[in-house]
Amino acid sequence: MRRNTLWAVMLALLGSAFSAQAQDTLNIPRAEHAPRLEDYVGGVPADAGIEVKDFVQNKPGDGNPATLETRAYLSYDDHNLYVVFVCKDDPKQVRARIARRDAVFGDDGVQLMLDTYHDKQRAFVFTVNPYGAQMDSRYTEGLSYDFNFDTQWTSDGRLTDDGYVVTMQIPFKSLRFERGNVQDWGIAVNRIIPRTNEFVYWPYITERKEGFVAQFAHARIDDSIQPGRNIQVIPHMTFRDAQTLGVDSAGNPSMRGHQRSELGVDAKFVIKDSVAVDLTVNPDFSEVETDEPQVIVNERYEQNFLEKRPFFLENSGIFGLPVPLFYSRRIVNPQYGARVSGRLGRWAIGGLLMDDESAGLTVTGDDFGKTGNIGVARVQRDIGQQSNVGVMLTDRTVGDQFNRVFGVDSRVKLNDNWSVNGQLARSESEGANNLDYDGRMVFLQAIRGGRDFNFDGQYFDATDNFESQLGFVPRVNIRQFYQKSSYLKQFPDAPWLINMGPTLLAQHTWDQDGEVQDWNFEPGFVVNGLLQTKFEGSLIRGFEYFGGKKFYMDGFTLGASTEWWRWLTAEAKIIVRDKINYLPAPGVEPFLGDQRQAIIKLTVSPFAQLRIDQSFIWDELRTQYSIAGRDSDSKVFRGIQSRTKVKYQFSRFWAAHVIFDYRALDSDTALFLIPRDKTLVTDLLVSYSPNPGTSFYLGYTDQQKNLRINQNPNIVIPTRDLDLHNGKQLFMKFSYLFNF
């Protein structure tokens, strides 16, 4: 009897094990009709599709059950994949805003992730908040999320008495996959609960492994579904009525008015279901906002600004590399362009051809002012389950002058925690007067991902003549070691604390002759708690060789951030350290000063339709000793940046905003090269955007400077206040998506 009982227990355990394994494979059924959101409010219909439940935490309690019940229901028909999420919660505790597309960060929400090629390296990610506002992105192992990706799909959402319900309708033609009688994809569904810091997944995805997409479950559709024809044409029209500071016929400064109308068209064609060809004539960049504030005064090296122009955004991740060889903001004024991107089996391909009328302003000699021709090509091959190798070629030609870069790169997954990235590149350039110069670049990176210990170690080596005119490589003629690591102890039973532990950032740089250029050592400590609350601090000890002098520097940083209240997100950081004056006044050598820097970011959302974003940066440098006739503790410069954006979202598609962007530099020209400067840009905009291709914008921009037009003599002179409106513009833009 005991033996029979033992066998019964063993069979039950084996059965449960097989059941759990089978649960990781979803056989998605055909839908009788498209799901309706109202059918899931208060109950679930009998034909809901296959049910997914038992979500498990990825954060903060890796492997713990989700604290709130979540169920997802999946089905499909000839044209669409359908997903419905039923999320239990107290609706008064749900964090959500009525927001435009791609503006749902910080909200409660749900996600669908699809690895349609089942290569375990890339995934489409579809995100929806409780009001139905959507965001889409692409995830690539080693490069993380590309939020610039946009495609056509439908979503809806509603708060209910016991939580919220969200629906997704994703057309197959908006995805990329290979035709076949059966579709075998990787899949994951998850829910985000900000107030408890929870990211809960089905299937269970652990932080103890470095790979993410490789942990997806299998989704199977036993049908020969077709992506269908996907042709998009987006004509657009822009009208501007502007007044800007210029010169009159006599060469005197004056405000000049001008009107301009522009027509253009963008088009997309999908070839073999998986390769997209994008074309543009007179691309439209009219709705670009001012850049987010960041410190750019007295910085030794170039700063990276995010791309915002639509043509360059979609599928831009295919050109992404650890050392960027293509930085699209290098292309300033294109008039036409073509791009191809997609996958053919285990091959990923990308290419871009474009002109740039501003390229000739960056060269000298007989080619000055000529239009540049831009070419970029990228091919990548998957190897094994989570590794790849690729090549990339960039070319920028202006007249007889050119810069060409050829690169080889690879990502190798060693085990569950470790991966290695490698990148080699060679540049060939010809400048004015037939001056030739070649260079090379080497990059190696080892990454360890885990729940407790994380490590990122890098080696970068670039010769003096290496040049990537289309890339972002701010430093050459160096050999550099860099590492960033952390060990975070988990506290699963603590009421508020999630984890905490030490961090270490260290860097050492030599030039190609072996002379030390700089080093820094920054030990720190970080504390992570619920409601996205974080405290961190670090000490700074560094050295830098600049202007023929050696500088040793000390300091510290402190930072804190939280989303403790539903209506407020706050972030603050202060830096107190020694800092070199990289731009001394003529006749003054570089010197070490005391830097005081404060960065504050706030987001206030008192109700679902209103969002106020405030960024503020205070950056000051003061002397440490008497210099150039100034006493110690004298001001070298003080930079202030303030950006206020107030946005009201009438619906998911209609919105209005006003932006006040203020930047001021108060400097002592006996110590600092850049003179006093003030700018205030006011931007008013009303927008309607039901999808990524159809939109209507009506806006007004006013720029003020600390300038005045003097009559005798007729010159522009600087003032202390914002006396001159030197740039006004009323603009209207309309575009419409024709989808065939």
C-alpha cells in the first residue's frame, strides 16, 4: 500500500512538472471575432482565447508570485493578433495618464513581447497603459530598448471597479516574420506596477541571467498566416511665417520677415514580408522640440543629443553599436533619402543613402559649400542561439573629399551571466589638398548581468588619425580601460527596502605614446526602495593632463529620486568637485576651480490629462586662488538652464503644450572665454496625431536674446536683459497616412 502511495506521489509530481513545462508553450487559437473591451469588464467571455496566468516577479522579488492578479487572453484571425489583459487592483491606486503615444513612462501598464524570428536576440515590444495609451519599441540583446520604433496597431483601455482592462490588436502586416504553415515565436507578457516596483512576467524571467529574450516561452500558431501587403505613403505639407534677425539691402542688421511653404512625401514598402524600404523627399523635421537641458558649458568633449527626426528614428537600432559609427544628427539638411532594414532568415540588413546640403560647410578648400553624399550599410549574421557577427560601412563624400569607415563587430554569449562584445574599425579619409590619413579603432567589452553582482568592463583604443565623420567618437589617440560594477544585497522581507550595496566606477586613459591622460576612481553606494525611490552617492578622485599641466581633483556626488506620490516624480543630484577651466580667457592658462552643480527634474500630474515637466540645472565654477586680478572664490561662470513644459491631453490624440526654455550664462571675461549670454524660447503647440503617420500641428515659437539693434552705428550689441525678439515663427504642418 505504501509502495502504491509512493508511486502515486511520484507520478503526480512528474505530471505537475510536465504540466508546468507544457504551460510554457502557448497554442494560440483562432478567434471567432475581434475581442471587445466591454465584454471583459466584470467578467470574461467563453471565447476569450487561451488564458495566461500565474505571473511571477522579475523585480523586486525575483521568483516571487505577483502581488496582484493578472490574466491575459490571446487569439488571432486572418489579419490580427489579439491580446486582452484583465488586471486586478484598487482603481484609486492605479497610476495612469491620458497621454499621447510613447509617453507612458511611470504609468501602470502591460506589455506584449514577440520574438517573431525566434532568434532569442530581438523582440517587438508593445506597451499599453490603463487608458489605452500605447508605446512600441524593439529590444535587442546587448543594446536594450529602441523606443524610436513605430508601427501601426490599435489599443484601448478602461479603469474598472476592480482594476483595469486593456486590449491590443496588432496587424500581422505590422510585424516582420517568415511565411510558413506554422508560426513558432518567442513570447512574453508582463505587467508593470510602479507603486510596488513590480515587473511581473509570464513566463518567469529572472534577473539572475544576463539574457532576456532567450527566456521567452514558445507561442505556436498552427496556421499559414500572411503578413499581407504593407505599403505606406505619407504626403506632408508645412507652412511657415517667420521673422528672424538678418541684414537689409544696405548690410545693416534688421528683423526680416519671410514665408515658406514646403511639400514632401515619405513612403514605405515591405519586401518579402520582412524587409522594409523607406523613401523620403524633402523630409519633414518641423515639429522638433528644443533639446532637453544638459550641461554643455566648459565640457572638454562633445555631448550626445538624442535624435528626434522621424525619418531617422524607425528601426534605427539596426545601426546601433557600442561605439556608434552612425550618429544621425551628423546629417543636418537632407533633401532626399532612402533606407532599407529588415531580416532574411538569420541575416539582419540595413542601409541608408541620403544627401546633406550642409555637409559642405564642414570642409575647406574647393569643396566648401558643396552638397554631401551619405551612405551607410550594415549586415549582421546570427550565430548559435544568442551570438552574432556583423559588418558596417559608412561613407561621407563632399566633392573630392571623403571619409570612409569599415567595421567588424560581434556579440558572444558565454553563459547565463556573461557576454562579450567586440568591435574593430578602420577609417580612410581624404581632406583638402589631397591629404590622406588612415586610422583604426578597437573596442572590447565584457558584461556580467545578475541579480546581485553586475559588471561592465571596456577597453577602447583609437589612433590619432581615426575619424568617423558620421559616427560619435568624441576621443581618439587614446587607450582606455573603463569598468563599472555593483553588488546589491537583496532584502525580500523588508517592508520598504529592495536592495542596497556598493558601486565602483573607474577609468584610466593613456595616449598612443603611453603617457597618462586622465584617470578617475569613484566608489559609491546605492539604496533602492519601493515606489521607484533611490538614494545614491559617490566620492570622486581623479587626475587629468590638460594644456600641458597636471591636475588632481577631488569631490563627491549625491542623488535621490522617487515616485512616492501618484502625482509627483522627483529627481535631484548635486555635484561638488574640482573642475578644470577648459576655456580660459586669452592670456590665462587653464586652472582648477571649484564646481558646484545641481540638477533637479520634476513631473507633476495632478490629474490624468495634465502633465507638467520641469528641469533645472545650476552649474557654477569659482576660483580656488587669486588669478588674473581676481580674488579666490571669484565667479568664473554661472550657467542656468530651466525648461518648463505644460501639456494638456484632451484625448489620446488631441493635445496642447507650452514650453519655456531658458538658458543663461553669466561669465567673467577676464577668466572665461565665452561671454554673457541669455536665451528664452517660448513654444506653443496644438497637435492631433491618431497614428504615427497622420498628424496636424499648429505652433508658434518666439526666441528672445540679450541683444539690441543699435542705430548709430548700425550693429547688434549685447545687453544684460532679453531685449530682442530675434526669432518668431508661426507654423502649420499636416501629414496623412495612406495605408495600402
